[in-house]
Amino acid sequence: MDAPDLQARALSTERARRIVKYVGLAAGVVVLLLLLATAGLRLWMSHALNASLPQTDGTLHVRGLNSSAKVERTSTGLPVIHAANLHDLAFAQGYVTAQDRLWQMDMLRRYAEGRLSEVLGTMTVEHDQAQHYLQLGAAADAALAHVAPEQLQLLNAYADGVNAYLASHDGNLPLEFRLLRYEPSKWAPRDSLLVGLSMMQELGTSFPTKLAREILTAKLAPELLADLYPVGSWRDYPPAAPHPDLSAPNQEIPDIPLDESQSVLALSATGLESLQHALHPFRCEDCVSGSNNWVVSGAHTATGKPLLSNDMHLGLDIPGIWYQASLESPELHATGVTLPGLPFIIVGHNQHIAWGFTASLADVQDLYVEKLRTSAADPKKNEYQTREGNWLPVATRHEVIRVRGSKDLPLEISLTTHAGMATPVITPILPKEKRPISLAWTVYDPVITASLPFQAVNQATNYEQFVTAFRGFGGPGLSAVYADDQGHIGYHAIGKVPIRGDAQHSSGLSPVPVTDGSYEWSGYVSYELMPQALDPDTGVLATANARITTDSSPYMLSLDWENPYRNERIWKQLLPGKNLKAVDMMKLQMDIYSDGDHVIAQRLAYAIDHSNTKDKRLHQAADLLRVWNGNMEANSSAAAIVTATRTALWPMLLKPLLGNEWRLYRWNSRMFVEEELVTHTPARWLPKQYANWSELLTAAVDQGLKEAHAPGDLAKWNYGATHRIDLRHPLFGTNRFFRKLFPAPTGPGNFPLPGNGVTVRAGSATFGPSERFTADLADWDNSNLNLPVGQSGNPRSVNFRDQWTNWYEGKPLTLPWSQVKAQHTLTLEP
């Protein structure tokens, strides 16, 4: 190689080295800048979190108070609020709740009205559209005009407290507002009503089940439908019965015949799943909003005074749905859990009484298939036919969904009228549905929706005052248990339940959309005729969303009760109880025995023993199932086997009859149905490819093990491997970037979860006891209350997740009453 070539090669090599050097330097600079940016963002977020922590000591001057108010905070963040009058008490409650839960409050009102997309963009458009058609915003507007003046004053005082916090923290709002780049609007009484309406929706939405049942009614024989849709069970313990009623119900509820001209059923399983997701975008599948509550008289307790317990089962979020508070003024002294956005205590006790709720599952919705025609006066408009045969114009309402980062979505809402209420046509949110279907719902009655009973409840001193406070209460439908310091215990179903139909339809309930005028509402069930009891001979009252009516009840209230197992277990544990203490109530709240799973496990073991299978793993499964005690323990192999089998069995039973639409089968007591089928093995349900039920159930075990990816040695498998809980902050915890960047944990972590949906300790990955409460009527200071995670929504707060271990392990946290150990004291001055 000559000299010029060598020189050229040397230059080329040097040039390459320089390029590599520059690229390396540039890359290093980029990495350094990214590291600096990440560090800067982390520092900024850390500063923002610290800046938005509430002031809990010293003195604050806030406009809107009439007199000074004192806020003492315990180590768990419980604010004990002392005020000179009810106005200042509501004001201070609004201010303090906003200190810890402002972003949650803003999201609750947006969630109810359908305004999430304004700040979250296109991901929530489907939900917002559903909420607009359901007209919760209009319901709040209508109800506001009917709120009693004294209650409206307190709603305004609460709103003023929230807004006083907003005004004084304009530059250091919670981090969520800064990351999403928006500022919350002022709080108003209408927003408090929206929060209440969201709870009515959570606990009272039944119309998707009616749509699904309508499709199955057209496809299945009547005897198969009767098997799938029982009304209650032989396991039920209605609380108002003179003695626990274990007899099987003798109620035949006919499906409404479909009008041939209105029976075009286009709604699919996929469409209904889409609808369910739109209504509850952050909810797990098959989670039923319910609860446990019970009360025992002094005859069962160590002190001779009652004990009352309540754990309400709802979606588990961070922060949780409830906020603890203690409220005290000359007119009122009560403590317990509050609903952020509403004044006063929702569940808790005062100096004389204690109370708690479960969802009654009363049916407060009906679907009407409307008959429409084009208006002769205006061809661009429609008319609908009333029950009397008259034709009236369909009203319209124009609304807009604001969508961040995208075009606004205009909507035209059509409304008919039933029972004097505007009923929206919800066909646009029912995928592929062509019929005009309107929704009747108690929330559209502004008079009952405007009822706000909790001030009176917080001030009640006896059973008569307690039940009177709920006389006009619109909903949600609840089962209330009660105890007082005089030793009385009581129960009353509350919330308005429509009376439908005429004398030929005395049940008043339609399990499917209505195609004629026979089920129009004619009023509400009389409060005196709702299930109720005071001081029963048994000394026990309990509900857990199972059937609360008896065969002799004047009104059934619902066709779709929850599985009976939780309620049955509670009664069986409490009825023989003696010398019970508050700690025993927590033990029962943590109970993980499932009689339904236990019965099915025994039947599965029998089936494998009597099948033709030679599979050693299946016989190992039978051996594990036959010796199992029925406890859904995290380390249980049998619990994992029976759960996987039950999941696999449903499509094996339903697919041969329904194809892919088998997923439309939804019923609250679906596990009881499964138990009945597995126990009684009716020939009409046996798929043709199986010689007998033993072969079917053996195949179900095999299929369940395959689908769950069970190990070869089933003894090494455990329930907790797949049944787990992992709660995360909805913004910080669900985004991978924030999880890596965040300066503090965004949730308690991932843990195995004992129990299931039918054990007293009910729960799933994102669903379960939203609080646990026990009131000791002999010593209020021996009462306890526990939230799943913590009081604060701020990950930097010491109260962000400090209650998790107690909740997860079932260790009670004392609910202070007369002895408050204040860690912080804040004085609010006018």
C-alpha cells in the first residue's frame, strides 16, 4: 500500500474516532440531561406533594365561619371537629375533608355527571356518554329545588368550607391537579347531591341484568330459566322474620312474554360487557356492591349491652371511598365514616345510638320499550304512546361532552314520561339495540332524591327518631341495623321502592324490559310495610344482601338477592353466641369459611371417585377436596381447585344452549344456582357428550386446572397464588412512568387475599370491605373503625396507607370518643 493510501486510511480512521467520540459525548449529554430532568421532575413532584400536605397545627383565618372551630387530629389522621354551631360544624367538615380528599371529591362529581373526559381525554368518553344519557346531572338539578331550606343552608356551609380551602391553596393544590393541568371549580350544593347520586347508582343499577335476562328468556326453556333465576333460597335468614326462616321459597316469577312486534333482540354479550364497563370503568368483573351488618343484644354479650358491626363492600381505591371524622357541636356529637362531598356521619354512632347499612338490593329501575310514531304536526319529531293510549311528544335535551385533546361530542337526549317523571331513552348506550328503551329510576323523582336525613340520624337518641329520619329517604335502598345505650336493637329497610302494576301483578316486579303498560309505577311501598324489627326474641339481627322478605311479605322488593352464604354464616355464628366482645365481631368480619364452596368440593370429590378417569392428578384433587375444611385460606390447594372448577363449569353448562351468549348470564345468587345444580344434578342440564354428572364434573375439574395453569403436584398449588389484592393510586399507581419516578410508594403492595365473594370476609383484587366498624354500646371508647388504606390521598402523608396492615390482618383500630389523643391541633378562625 503506497503512502497516499496509508495517509487516506489514517485520516478515515481518525475521522471515525472523532465521530464516535462526538456521538459518545452527545449520548452522554442526552443521558445526563434525562437524568437531570428526571431528578428535577422528582424534586418538583416531591415539593408539590409536601406543599399540598394539610396544615394540621396552629391557626388559620378562613372567611365564612361565624365562630372559631378546633380540629384535633389523631395519629391515624382522624379529625375531631369542635364547632359552636351546626353551620360552622358543616363548614369545618368541608374544609378538613378538602384538605385530604379534594381531588377525590372533584372526581366523584365528575364521575356522576359524566365530566371525566374534560380532564382525562378520550379514555373515559364511553363512561361520560352513559352518564349523560342516564341524566344524573339533570336529576341533581331537579332535586336541588326540593331540598329543605335548613338542609340547603348546611350544604352551602359545607361548600363554603371546601371553597375556603380552595381559595387559600390556589398555588399548592394536590399534585393530581397539577399533573393533569387543570383547576377545580368551586364546590356547590349540587355537587354534594351528585356524590349522593353516584352512591345510588352504585347500589341500585339493575337494568343490565334485565336486558341480559330478556335475551336468555327468548332462548331457554322455562324450566331452565327457573333454575338460573331463583328468588332467594332455602338458606335465607330474613331479618324481620319472627324466627330464622330456612324454608325454600315457593315463588314462581313468570318472565314477561315478549311483544312480537317489539322483540328484536340485538344486544350481544360483548355489548353488555361494554355497557357494564362504561357504567363502572374501574370495577372488577362479578363484583356486587354489598355489605355485612349485624347487631346482637346484651343477652349475647359479655357486658349486657349490644354490639353492632358493619363492613360495607364496595370498590377499593386509593384513597378509599370513606373518610373518618368526629363531629361535635352543642346540637350534635357523632363519629364514624363520612362520604367526601356530603356533610355529617354516614355510618357510626353518637352518644346514644349506633347504626350501619348494607345494600338491600331493592329493585328501583324498570326498562320500558316505547311505542313511537312520527309527529303529524312536525315530521322531524317523535311521539310516544302512554299507558292510556294517548300520544305525547318526545322531549329532547341537548348536551355536550367536553373531551380533552379531541373534539367535543354533542348529544341529543330523548325523554318520555312515566309516573310523572322524565325518563331518558337510553338506547344509544345499548350497543346494537334498535328499540326505543327508556329507563324509569327513583333518582328521577326530585322530591325523594332531595331528602337528606343524616343530620337527623346523627342527632337521634332512640329508635323512633332514627327510623323517622329515613321516612322520606329516596335511596339507595339499604338495610339499616340499630342499637342504643338502653339495650334496644332494631332493623329497618329504608329507601323508596316503587309499586308497579295492578292487582294482576301484585309482585310489582318485572325481570325483563316491559312492553306494555302493566308495570307502570303507582307510588312507593309504604314505610310501615318495609321489613323491620325491634328487639327480636333471638337477640340477633343481621343482613348481608341476601333475601330480606319472607313468603308472607306484602311486597317482594327484589327478585335478585345476593348469594345467601355470608348472611347464613353470620346468623349461625351469632345465634349461639354468649359473652361476645368487640374483638369477636372483628373475628367474624374476617371469617373465610364458604359453605357453598365446601358443598361443591365434596360433590366434586365424589364425582371423580365415581368417574372413569385414571388421571392421577384428578384423583389427587379429589383427595385434597374431600379433607378440606371449607376455609378459603390463601395457602389452601383445595380452595384453588374448587375456584378454578367453578369458573370452568359455567361455560360447559351454558355454551351448548347459548353459544357465546352464555356470558350474558348474570345473577347475584349465581353461586347458589351452581350449588343447586351440582347437588341435584338435573338431567335437563347434562350436556349430551357426558354420560352422567360425575363425568361432567370430573371434566370440569380437569378443564379448570388447565385454564388456571395448575402445577403437576396440586399439593404445591395455593389459592393465594391467583387470588390477590393490589391497590394502587388511580393516577400515580397505574402509570408505569409515575411508578418508577414517584418518590413514595403508590399503594400497599401485592398480597395474597383469603376469602372470596361469598365469605364474610368478602373481597377480590379491587373490591371488598371499604371499612370495618364495631360499636360497643357498653363503652364507646371500646369501639373500633378501620379503613383499607388510610385517610389521606397524598402519598407523602403519614396517613396515606398507615391503616393497611390492620385492615389486611384484621387488627382493630380504636375509634376515639371521650378520650382523644390529639397529635395535632388546628384552630380555624373567622
